Amino acid sequence: MKNKSIDFYSLIPLYTEEVELKMKKGVETLFDGFDKYGVSDIIQLDRPNTAK
């Protein structure tokens, strides 16, 4: 298994406002909001909307 790589992907449900923010200002701005509010790979149905 030399020189093989494994990629891990994560799905994070987004609020409509977060999608709009990403489209207008880019994914880095969205990720900055995730960092600010402590959004992680663990799905939390009651997590805050990071675009507000």
C-alpha cells in the first residue's frame, strides 16, 4: 500500500444564508464563520447560522 492516499470528506448541512454568503464572498468567508462559531464535522441540528 505504498504511495497510496486516502481522502476523507465531510458533509455539513448549510442554512440558505450560508450558501448565499459562500456564493457572494467565497468559501473562506464561510469557513471563517464556522471557526468563529465552533462548527465541526459532527452534525448538530441546532447549530447557529454562521451567516447572521
